[in-house]
Amino acid sequence: MSQTSAKPLHLLVLGRPDWGEEFPAWAQNHARVEYVDSVGAALEALRSGPFDVIITRAADFIPFQSHHFSRQAAAIIDSVNQGVGIVGESGDLEWANPLMLNMDKAVRERVCHCCMETFAWAQAETKAGSPEVCARRFSFGAKDHRRYEMTATPVIDRQQNVTQVAAVVWDATATGRLQDKIDAIDQAGRELLSLDATQLSRLKPHERLSLLEQKILRCSRELLHFDNFEIRVRDKTSNRLDLVLSSGMPPESANIELFARTDGNGISGYVAARGRSYICSDVKNDPRYIPGIEGAQSSLSVPLHLHDKVVGVANFESAKLAAFTEDDRQFAEIFGRYIALALHLLELMASERQTTTGQVGTDVLTEITAPVNDILTDVENLVEDYIGHDDLRHRLRTISENADRIREIIKDLTSPKSGITGIHAKRPVQRDPVLDGKRVLVVDDEQVLRETVRDVLAGNGCHVATADDGVGAIELIANQAFDLVLSDIKMPTKSGYEVFSAAKEANPNTPVILTTGFGYDPNHSIIRARREGLAAVLFKPFKVDQLLAEIRSALTTEKPA
């Protein structure tokens, strides 16, 4: 024998082989030898540490090998993170690994019950001549809201008799919670986008938005368990993030002006500018965080993607430290796509630019094709991540099917609308005693709507001035006196609320009517203006009669002393 390594060999010798004086002499200089007299002692020695060589007589080798591999197999079964057991015909647990034995008694009893069901089923199958009897899958709940899944495999002998059932059980609580979230996303998508065409056709734009807000609130709270959140929409011109919906957030958050910029605009501005989600595990140690809910400790912010554009941001907050996980981020991103698409759908439906049903339908379908494809892509990526989880993959496929059905739903939702309806080609000029001689300022960045309203009011005896943005309107208010101001809310530069404030500052008794073509309330403009004396709100599209009725009402309402 020769030694090829500087490290001495570690030998295990079973019994006392008759090898003369040569081996002991060599071993004394080149190896460390441990002698044992029985197979059991050899197995104990093997558990205590590694050996380079095991030496035994040929007669002892076979039983030693059998015992050794049997113990190895038992060790492997004992070490797996699943409960493994054998249930006999009587329904008793005949053998189990430590994990199974440490499970709650009620869980073990449920396992035995499922195995007995499998036993009876397998017997019936074999008697009926079934060529193959496969394993069965079970799911059940336990105390502390834990969930378990198991497979029960019949053990069949050569005579086709069922002798035992082998059970493998694992704690599926985490997987179940993940499935709950997938169910929530599925439900949220259907809630937001499977809108009832008949119901919506009877609603005004602001009522449609109110319905959407209720759906978002319910989905976020009840399904995704996000209680404190705000949704902001990105203004295309100014990059300002207008607050459109919030829940559980303090009132002062509505006054925080944020822009889609990486610096100085909090996490929401950072996310909207970069188009990437952001998990803030500890708000106290994050310089980007702007205080939201009282006692907030963590937050999750996701961009609202509409195809390749970021149209807004959704921000969720929690009073728990590190409350949001990577799974939360993934699902919130998909939910955010649904929100963006739903808001965009309302904007398209309320658009005053379309004139025919067919054109609206074509434009809406064109606009939503890419966003729907993005949702489907996100879902497919999740499907790839959860290979082996058939139930989860099935739920994700359901989301795909729901998103795909949106295209068909849109066809039922679209209908012809314009900014102002009830216009006839020729309207006779008529002097209205309430409107005659009144000076009215009309402010709207849409030329067609602005000129149409001007013509309607002039035809009823008003003296009308117009402005195509907030800056021009405020300049006119500073230099002229008006009996009434009619202003759109969303405009480039200065907003409708700023026009309202300027009008009230110039003359607190001047009635102001705000209009909006979308239906949402950026920065809670309508709510704030109503508290400060707003006369009325008109949601586009509105009828001529409705316009005139609101103006008459505003001009004849008695002003406070």
C-alpha cells in the first residue's frame, strides 16, 4: 500500500480480519484506524464522522451494506420537509417520519381519514379491472388558519390487493395565501373592468367615476387588504400628480403637490418618473418618504402603466414595519395596470372629441389593445414563476381570460357623446330675462367646446368673453368684472380651481361653475371649491338645457350678506 496524500487516511475496520503483520505496521505510520465488532457499531461510527475506507470480511459485507443503505434511506425520509406516513387497512398510522409525528393530532387524523377514502376507492378500482390506480390529492384546513395538502398513493401487491396507503403531507399555508392573492387580483380585474354596459349607459360621467371609485376601494380593502392608499394621475402637460382617490390617508395629503420627478417629490414622484415599483420597508430611514398616515412604518408604491407610458402612481402604506413583500409588489403592479386601464376607459367614454358610436368603439379598442396585452404578459410571467403550482397557474389563466374579454365589453360600453349635446344647426336668438346683458367668462382649452358654449350664451343675450387656459382667464378676471365664470377643471398651466379662487378673490359674490371632461376630481378641486362657495359642477358631456339651467340657478341664487 502507498499513501498519495499528506493527510492520513481514516479507516473503519469491521471485525478482526486475518491479514498478518503487514497491514498493522503500515496503518501505524500512514492511517488512523477505528475497529468495531458489529454492524450496529459500524453504523454508529459512520454517523459520528466521515471515513475514507471501510474494511470488512466478504461474509459481513452484504448485511452491512443492507443495513447501511436502509439507515441512509431512513435518514433521508426523516430529513425531508414533508410529513411521510403509511396507513394500514384499519386506518391506523403504521409508520411515520418525525415531521408527520410532530403534526397536530387533528391533522394526523385527517390524513388517516383521507387515506381510508383512498383505500376504499383503490379497492373498487382494482376490482373493476382498472389498469392503473394513481395517487389522489387532498387539501384541508386546520387550526390557526393553516392549510395542508397531501397525496395518498395506494400500495398494491402482485395479486392486485391494496395493502396500505402511503401519505405525503405538507404545510401549504404560504401557498394558500399566495393563491388568495391571485384570486384577489382575478376578482379585482373583473370588478374594475367587467363593467355592466346597461348600467353604465344610464349613468352620467361623474356617476361612472363614483362607481369605479367604489370598486377600487372594495378591491383594495377587501381583496388585496390594502387599507391605506392614494391614487394619483399624471397630468400630461405639467407632469403634476393629481390626487384622484384616497382611502385612510390624512386630509392634508390632498394639499401636497407632487410631480413626476426623481428628486424632491417623495416616493410617488420618484416611482412615476422612473416607472418602477418601490418597496419602502422602513419609512424612518428613507429620505424620499413624505409623511402620509399617522404612524406609518412602511409603504409600497407602484406605477400605473398604460402600455409604455406611466399615467400615474398608486401608493399603499402600513403601520407595520416591512409590511409589503415581493409578492405584494407583483400583484399591486398588475392591479395598477387594471386601475390605469379603467381610468383611461372612463376618460375615453367621456371624451367630447368623438361624434359617432363606431368611431368611439374603434378608438377605444385601439387605445386599450396594448394595455390589455401588457396585463396578459405580466400574468404569463407569473405563470412561468409558479411552475408546479397547478392551482395557482389555473387562477392566473383566469385573469388572462378576463382581460381578454375586455375587448368585447368595450364594444357594448361605447356610445356617441360630445362635449355639449342638444345643439341644433340653427338656434333662434332669444332674450332670456335672467341671462340678458350678463357678462360671462368661458374658460376651456378645447376650442370647439369653448366656442359652442359662447354661441349658446350669446344667443340668449349674454356678453361672453373666452380664455383658452387658466393664465389668460385669471388676467381677464383681474381686469374685468364678470357676473359668472364657467371654467374647465383640467387645463394647462393654471387649473380650474385656481380660476375659481381668482374669481372669488376679485368678488366673493361672483358665481363660478366648474366643468370636467373626465369625471375625476384632481386634488379634490370640486370638494374644496364647494366648501368655498362653488355654484355648480357640470360633467361633460352636458346638454344645452342643463347648461342654461345651472347658469340661471347660479345667477338667481341669493348671495349671502
